[in-house]
Amino acid sequence: MCLEVLSTIFISGVKENMQLVETLDQISTPFKNSVVTIGNFDGVHKGHQALLRQVTSKAKELSGTSVALTFEPHPLRALGISSPPLITRHDQKIELLAASGIDVVICLTFDKEFAAITASDFIKDILVNKIGMKAIIIGPDYTFGKDRAGNIQLLKDQGPILGFETIVADWIKDKTGSTHRISSTQIRKIVMDGKVEQAKKYLGRHYQIRGKVIQGRSRGGSQLGFPTANIKLHDELCPKFGVYAVTVETVYGNFPGVANIGFSPTFDDHMFTIEVHILDFDHDIYGTRIRVNMVARLRDEKKFSGIRELSEQIQKDIDTAKDLLQKNGAAQNHHLS
């Protein structure tokens, strides 16, 4: 349950102060001169980040409050419509929004009752009267309200009447200089193709998976000589099967590592696993949650002739990962709050 007061959120040891609101009843008085943006913000990618910076900048100009309004669950799912896997689950999305410098994140439950609110009522009753909106900054294709009847033109028509400004943000193009904008759909495909280095260009950070360390098949340390943390995946979007150079965030700090995602074909047991060998690490982390940052894909999964050949390949993977992570400056250890 969200706090009704200022929430303190820790992200990789950096404290960000942000008010987190989950129900409109938690807002007793409208926020001062609020500048609002609205979206699902899946991935909180560079396009989202640029939009959020524009919101915080406008709020400073008005001596007001920057507000990001988002929803849980994803509106398509709430309406029973098939939707793609999320790039960021709810907890990570909130952390990333907090790190953006936004003053307030309002995360409302999206259900059929909420979906029935007309666009005009949404603007007047929620955005203006409840949140205190003085400006809204949205992308060129933004629609909202019952049957998605609300659009930029409606906002511009209602602005002079209700006392707010509508600002349409430009798309953020990708680094290739093409006309395509950075989008969650684009990033999703990149991750599923295993191109995690490219994903970083659009996310502004490494793609991250999260999960709980569970008991594995007890073969990493005893049979192979490389103990592994086996993860019960919490995320929906899984990178392409294979071996990756990673950094691993644990309660003991951040460490370099090598992750294998897939079915471990050498053992021929047809069980999907995510196994992470954490370098220079000797702590017991069973039952804890860890975060694995996908830095680079090293190779496909391969069926080896036996344990010896597999062990030799794992050592090669570790040596490759060490060099790559060092070159990328990704192997520095730091303690997590």
C-alpha cells in the first residue's frame, strides 16, 4: 500500500524523494501549479525520460509540482485485451520515475469503472479539480477517456476554459538518425533478440531482470565447479536464450557475473532456468531478491559432449565477461542501500 506522505525510495544507493499516490482519495488538496504527463511509461526509456525532464522543467518555471500519472495494471490487461510482456514491472517503473526527479507519481488502478470515465470528465474532475493541473505535456498520439475519445485537440479546446496549457512533446529519435522514434515496442523486440547492448542505447541503462534466488539442481558448484544463483524470474520480458556478461545487484553489493538463460542442453533435462555465476562472491543469498543487469550477450546456448567440456567453456565465458565488463566500467562494486 502506498504512503499518504512523502515516500523515500532508494535506487542503487541513491535516495530520491517523491510522493507516491495510489488512490485519488489520498489527494486532500490539489497540488500547487501542477504540470502533468500521463502514460504507461513501460521501460521508462529515453523518450520517456526526455518527456519527464520537460515536465520537471515546466514545473520549475511555474514554481509548481511535477506529476506523472500512470496506471496499474496496464489498461489493455484490465480490459481483457492481449498485451505484450512488460519491459519494467511495477516496482521498477516506480523506482525509475522517482529517479527522474518527478515530484509526484500517481499510480491509479485501471479497471472497467475507470475506463468508463469520459474524456471531458477526466480532464475536469481528475486532472484540473483533483490534481490541480496548470499544464499538461504529452506525446503527439496521446488519447484518453472512454473509448479513447479524448485527444490533443480536446485538451487544447478545454485549456482556455479550465485554465491549463497543453504542450505537445516531440518524439525522441533513435541514435541511428532514422525517422523512427524510440518506443517500448522497439526495445521489447531488441531485448527478445538478445541485443542487450543496443537496448542500453534506448533505455539509458542496462536492461535488468529481477528475481528471487531459489534452490537449483545442485550441479553448478558440485559438478561444474562454478556455483550459481538460480533465479525465479519476476519479470515478463526475457532476453533471448544464451550466455551473457552481467552485473548483479545483491544485498551485499554489485558484482560482475555470467548468466545463462535457457534449458542447459548439455544436461538434457528440458527445464528452463536462469543461472547466474557471481564472480568473487561467497555469500548466502538464498531467498533474497537480486537484480541482474544484462551488459552483453556472449554466445548461444550449446550442447557440449560432457561436463568437462562445459566447464572449460564456462571458464572461457568468465574470462571474456571479465574483460568486457572491465572495459565497460561495469564491474565496480558498490553497496546497495
